[in-house]
Amino acid sequence: MNSNKRPEAMKRITTPALAQTFIDEQVEAVRAQVGNKKVLLALSGGVDSSVVAALLVKAIGDRLFCVHVNHGLLRKGEPEMVIKVFKEELGANLIYVDAVDRFLDKLAGVDDPETKRKIIGKEFIDVFAEEARKLDGVEFLGQGTIYPDITESKGVKAHHNVGGLPEDLQFELVEPVKLLYKDEVRVVGKELGLPDRMVYRQPFPGPGLGVRCTGAITRDRLDALREADAICREEIDKLEEKPWQYFITVPDFKSTGIKYVKGEDGQEEGQRYMGWSAFITSVNTIHQLTAESVQLPWETLCTIRDRITAEVDGINRVLWDFSNKPVATIEFE
Ligand code: XMP
């Protein structure tokens, strides 16, 4: 598929049967493009790169090399899910890179949001390039480009864009879902057997939890954020109607709370201490340029509050951010 223009006659992929036809066509097309060569793919665990990885495994098997970089800013359970699905279930060649210390060391003390993003982006390219150089004979780069990436942002994909690779690492692109819209990518992903948790995953910024651990990232606050976020998502996932995006942010400030500890006489006594606050965001948006806060059931809010303050070390306050975009943005940074 060479054209970047979706043909007018192209049917929207809405059913498993249409998805299967698309998969069969793409498997053939990828085999024709790649021959017996190797393909490298940055597998973030997001919908698009996961669907492309599953499609490429089907087409070329162990000539696909997936690189999953754990930068320490992923949500709870994400690296484990990528390993389970791709390595254990699909039998893919998965190179898992634990780069947590490397990223967090580079980010230590950096509080400017744009500098944080730049460090994360640059470090990602460096890690990916290092892995690419270890492999012999790779000539192709798989990418989860989808149609809105082409029509709205000239093909630049923020969260798994490896377009900034150095000169000696220029590959021919393999972009099997580049003419599909997001909903179609999900139907194809389902047909390829990917789990719902992956196929219906909500959008997640490339810099990950880095933009939700505002200011200079510290490991203890990042861990608290990851735990609180997992609780928030688990509780909201129980709702029949879920907001488009929902998550926790833990800003870089502390406020007073009370901790109950046993005194010398064996009696519980309250002690004041400074703890972080967890902010819940829950929004609906159509095109992300605007977003509307979504009201959550009071019981859900209370459960999230009770669980976070009981289960997460260091958080003593839970707040709900019900701002709209504009004037706010969806993410805090
Ligand atoms: P904002 O905060 O700009 O977010 O209202 C709009 C949507 O974009 C996501 N987002 C990002 N995605 N890299 C990304 O890949 C980023 O740096 C980034 N910042 C925000 C955000 O989660 C929301 O869905």
C-alpha cells in the first residue's frame, strides 16, 4: 500500500469479516514488500503499534523484531501485558529494554514540562537506536501510523515516532494500517486476537506518567501516582458508560493530613504529616482540541478516594478536576 490517500471506494472496516479480508490483504502486501528481510518495530503497547505488531507477526513471524522500551513512566501492569501478549501468546521476537533508571536519572531535578518531554523523546530514540544497531540485516521499520496521523499531522506520531533516528539507521517503512481510522484499527486488533485491554486502551501520552507527575519527577511520587492511577482506572472501568479518558495526576505539592499511629500507651493517636494529593481527571472529547469534564457517580468517587488514601503510601487527599478544555488542557503539563 503505497498511497497515502484513502481511496473513496474503500469500505469502512466495521465487522470481523471485513477485518479478516483486510488482514489477509495486508499479510500478502507485507510479504511482498519485505521478502525475506527483517523488520524492526517500536512496540509501545498502545493500540496502533500493538495491532501492527500482531499483523506483522502473522505475516513474517520471527523476522519481526519488536522493541519494548520501559522508560519507567508506563502505567501499572503495562510492560507485563506487552510481554505476556507478544512474547508468550503470539511468540513474537520481543526485545524488552529495562531503561527505567536511565530515564529517571536523566529526568531527576528537571521541572520544566517541555524539557522533560524533550529528554524523554531523545532518550527513547537513543535506546531504540542502540537496540537497532545490535541487530544485523534489518532493512525495514514497522510503524503504527494511522490515517488521522497523515491527514492531521503529516505522519508525525507523537507516542511511537522513531522518525528522529540517526542517519546510519534509515529504514524503509512498513505501515500496514496507515489508511485506517482508529475504530477500524480496533476491529482489526480484535480479529487478530488481541485482548480488549489492549484494543480498547484509552489514549496515553508518549511521555507517559511523566506529564502526570508534575514538576521534577521523584521515584516515590511516581510510584504513588502509578498505584493511584491503577485504582482510579479499575473503579471507573466498572462503569457501564466510561468517559473517553480518565486518569490520576499527582502534582508536586504536599498538604497536611493525619496518620493514626500507636502511642506508647498502646492507644491510637493522630499525627499530622505532609502528603501528596491525587487529582482525578475524567473527560469526553471528540477531537481533543476541546474536552468536557464528565461527572462520575458519587459512589465511584468515594470508592476511589477511600481506596487511594488507604492503599497508596504518601497520598492523603483526593480531588476531582472538573475543568473543561479550554481553559484547562486535559493533561496538567
Ligand atoms: P492536552 O493536555 O493537550 O491533551 O489537552 C490532549 C490529548 O493529547 C494527549 N497528550 C499527549 N499525547 N504526547 C502524546 O502522545 C504528549 O506529549 C501529549 N500531551 C497530551 C492527552 O493525553 C490528551 O488525550
